[in-house]
Amino acid sequence: MEEQRNEGDKPGGGRRQMNFYWIYGIIGVVLLGMLFMNSGGEGKRIQWAELKDHVEAGHVEHILYNGHTAMVTLKPAVRDSLFPPQDGGNSLLQNVYRGPDYQVSVPSAEAYQEELKLWADARMVKYDYEEESDLIPQLFSYVIFFGLMIAVWLFLMRRLGGGGAGGGQIFNIGKSKAQVYDKSKGTNVTFADVAGLDGAKEELQEIVDFLKQPEKYTNLGAKIPKGALLVGPPGTGKTLLAKAVAGEAQVPFFSLSGSDFVEMFVGVGASRVRDLFKQAKEKSPAIIFIDEIDAIGRARGKNISMGSNDERENTLNQLLTEMDGFGTNSGVIILAATNRADILDKALMRAGRFDRQIYADMPDLTERKAIFEVHLRPIKVDASIDIDFLSRQTPGFSGADIANVCNEAALFAARKGRELVTHQDFLDAVDRIIGGLEKRTKIISEDEKKTIAFHEAGHAVVSWLVEHASPLVKVSIVPRGQSLGAAWYLPEERQITTTDQILDEMCAALGGRAAESVVFDKISTGALSDLEKVTKQAYALVTVYGLNERIGNISFYDSRGEQSFTKPYSEDTARIIDEEVSKVIEAAYDRAKTILSNNLEKLTALAESLLKNEVIFKEDVERILGARPFAKPEQPALNPAPSADAPAEEEPA
Ligand code: ATP
């Protein structure tokens, strides 16, 4: 996951960035200035006849005529009596710059101009003639226009520069955008913050050691590894591992994401790669970390005419050359992380580029416990917390999910105004993360509620009575997120699955719909996610795992995803696949219906208990259904896998 980037962190980021907001400031000042200049006002507009009255009454001191308008200034005494200070006419501003008191449009007839002259000649008023100048307003409009142009230009330059190293100018667009950590400014993450992943840590520790004391290895003739690729599902701690390397290795660490190379201009990606390696070589020994490398490292297209990915391919070619090309670099180790190692270009993966692939897998029971311990450190928990139980409750959770559980639990506790986070908060957080937040206010009719109760009870009864279905933990008919009810199971942690196990799981998943059919003789849309899950499982059984007799030991699964447009089988085979899938599903459905018909009383008792209590636990189920016929010794792990109408969990392909 990418980090927050801040400008000052960039190489050369010590230089002060130009703040273009001052342009807005200047425009503001100019506008204010214009207002200020005009603040004296142009005087009240009056008619010629009124002006004539004032002149004849001896009120007027001065007339300024510009060819069409007369600006009239009154004698101070008259002005004070006509515009007393309290009516705003004599504001402080106006005393500084006093405009005319009246403005008169002088009609164009000559008689009027002559009358003006007459008043002047008779010394009734002081008279001046001045051609009006357009210069000042024009000047202002130019200033504003150019000011705006400059502001827009600066803004565009900044955007195009996109925060390239050292100043965000367009000229820096080809510069690498890597964030640099070094001795003085490292991350404060260490290997102690990464729980589990022992194998991965060991390999990375070796790289760190190599950088710290290369002689230990070079004395034996070993070469420094060129690169390591961290591969694994999302949230398993790949970025965290890289951060820990940055924290541990006392060498400059350049961190950036695959998408940082991508820009809308041709050649920028390649240029950024060159610049990145140039900077890293200057500071060698150094580490470069490229997160989500699949953004640039995707396999190059075979079809040249497609041509649309040229820019990305150029970037990749440059990366290949820099990593192990003619002018080989030394002392620069490249770490990269991706969820999709399968789509990466083969040339990138070969030894000499990414020599090592480090797999960050989903955590197992002990690793989950360790991850809980790391994330519980900052949380104030009470004595009821049982970390063992929590880690057994969360199989299939990644490190990121566990971090999220801890945070959600703290939020739950805070919402309830508690001082400490309790065990129940953690259980609620797990439920919430799997199924979404409880929605007790959702309006559900009595009939619907009954259908949901029988549906969930159907899942519970079938899974209780078939051999390989995962044992039940609890059943709930409280709506949560998208689902209206859910049954929670404790699946075993297993690496391989047999045909019988898949068939029993399908039977349990169809138990909900089967119950609706057996009890009400009607089926509903409520089984959508069950059907989706079961259909995927059946197709996987037939076409992926080669577990169907008629299709035989054939798998049409393509791990590189290259056959997306054509099916690798004939029309006949397609028909057989569809027939077999349908047969498998219908057989599981019929089996579920038979089990439920034979146990109708127990099913009804369970549904009624659900309607009464909304949530029932394993113990209640055991009381109603009796001990589980195929009970196995205590499972190593608990898994609350939602079923029924809960959002479908991703099935392994
Ligand atoms: P993605 O492939 O989606 O980028 P990622 O594998 O890089 O995911 P990270 O960003 O490393 O995942 O992990 C996300 C968060 O999960 C981390 O910040 C950390 O809090 C937590 N986490 C994951 N794995 C571990 C672990 N092994 N120990 C402690 N915390 C972990």
C-alpha cells in the first residue's frame, strides 16, 4: 500500500516551493485598489435645471466639464448642509479622496455649453474643461487580464509538473517521483512489527545483512542479489515488509509505486526509470522499492498492431535494461511487490533481475495470533481478551483484516463509551467485517421472517447431519449488511479438499432453499448467494479439479489467463460440462431435501427457536438436534464463514 507522500520528502525537497496563491493575492489587491480609487463616488446625478438653480443660488464652487458630463463640486458650507456627515456622505474615505457632489449630463445642444461658459465668464463658478481619459480603466483591465493569464499558466505548469522531484516544474516531469528514506529519515517500522512471515523475513534479513556487511558474503565469492519480488494476496504485509527493510537497512531506500511511472506523455515513464536508477546509483548501496509493480511489469503484448500499450512497454523495457542490461548497475537492490505475479513479464522474473520470489501467504493460526499481538499493542484491552480464541475465529483473514478487526473493536468500545475494549467488542468486530453491520431496523414482514428462519435452520440442520460439512458456530436471522440471515461455521484449515467434502458442502449450502421447498412448498429469491457459490463450486469440480468421471482428468484452468477469448473445449464437451454441473447440483439439492424431510420436526423446532431468539448458538442447536453424528475431535481453527444470504465469500477457483 502506498504511503502518503509529502512534498518535502522528495529529493531536493529542501528548496522552498513557489506558492502561486500570491497571484490571487495581487489580483485581489488590484481589485481593492480600483474600488478604493473609485470610492470618492461620481456624485449624485441631477438634471440641468437643478444645476442651474444651484449656480444661480451661488452654491457651486467648481464645474469640471469633459465634453458630455459636468462634475459639480459645491461650496463646503453648502455641501455640509446638503450632505450632513451622518448620512455617510462624508466618510473618512471620502475625505481623503473627495469626488464631485453632482454629475450632470450636458445635452449636446450648443446653447448649454455656452451657458456654462457664461457662468464661468461671470465668475459665478470656477470652470475647467478636460477631455476624459480612458487610460486608467484600460490599464486596470490589462493588469487584470495579464494577472489572470499568469495565474492560469502557473497553475497549469504546476499540474503538469505533477510534483516531479525538485520543484514541480514541467521540466521535472521526467524525474523520478520516488520517496527517499535514509539513515537520518528512515521509517520507524522494523521486522519486529511484522508478525509471522518468518521465511520472508529471513530472506529479507539476508539482504539487509548483505548491505550492512558485504564482505561476509563477497569473501566467499557470493554476489549481492539483484532483486526480490514480494508476491502474495492483498493485505498480507508485503508493503509492511518493505517498510521494515527500509527501517532496518541503514542505506538509502527509494520507495515508489508502479503507477508513479505512468504519465500522459510519451517517454516519461522510461525517463523516470532512468532517473530513479541514476539517483540510486549515486547513493549506492541503495534499495529501490516498487509497490504494485504489475502497473508497469505486465507481460508485453505479442500483437504489435494493438500498439496501445507502447508507453508502458517502453517503461518496462527501460526497467529491464536498468536491472540487468549492458551497463549493469551495482549495489542497487530492487524490491517489488505485487498480488499478480502470474501476469508479470517473464523477462522481469528471470534470475539476474528478480533473483528471489518471496511469498507472503495468508497467515495461519499461529501467525494470526502473532499479528493480533502486534496490533493489540496500542489498544487498551480488558482482561477478558482471549487472543487464542480470536485467532481461531479468523481463518482466511489477512494481516490487514486483523488490523481492521482490532481497530473496529476499539471503535465499538468507544461508541459504547467504554474505558477498555472487551472480548465481545472483538467478536462483534469480526462479525461486522464478515457480514457487515447489524441492521435491526430493516423492515421485514412476519412471513419473510419465517422464511428466513426456516432457510437458516435448513442450513444448520443439513450441515449438522452431513459428514463433511463444516461444524456450526451460530445461526442468526438479524439482517447484516446485504444479508438477511447467516449461519456461521468452523471450517477445518485444510490444504486439499476431497470430492465428498465438496459435495457435502454444496449440500449444506443448498439446505436453505431445500428447507423452503420442504416446508412451504415454495422457493424464493433468498438463496441467490447460495446458488452462486454452489454453481461456482460445481463448475470448479467439473472443469478445474478434474473430479468428474465423465469429463475425466482434465483441467481447463489457465493460471496465466491467456485463453480469455476462446474456450479450450468443443461444443460437445461444453454440453457435457453443463449437464454434469446440473446433475451434481440437483443431486446435492435432492439429498438436502431428503435429509430435511426426514428431520422435519427438528427443522421446525430450530426455526421456531430462531424466530424467538434471533440468534442461536451451537449449544442450542445441539439441544434440539442431538449430538452431531460425525463430530470430530476439537478443530484447530474456528471459522465463522457466513452462508445463506450473506455476501458470497470468494471461493478458491
Ligand atoms: P497490497 O498487496 O494490497 O498492497 P500488502 O500485502 O502490501 O497489500 P500491507 O500494506 O503490507 O499489505 O498491509 C496492510 C496492513 O496490514 C499493514 O499496514 C499492517 O497493519 C497489516 N499487516 C499485514 N500483514 C501484517 C503482518 N504480518 N504483521 C503485522 N501487520 C500486518
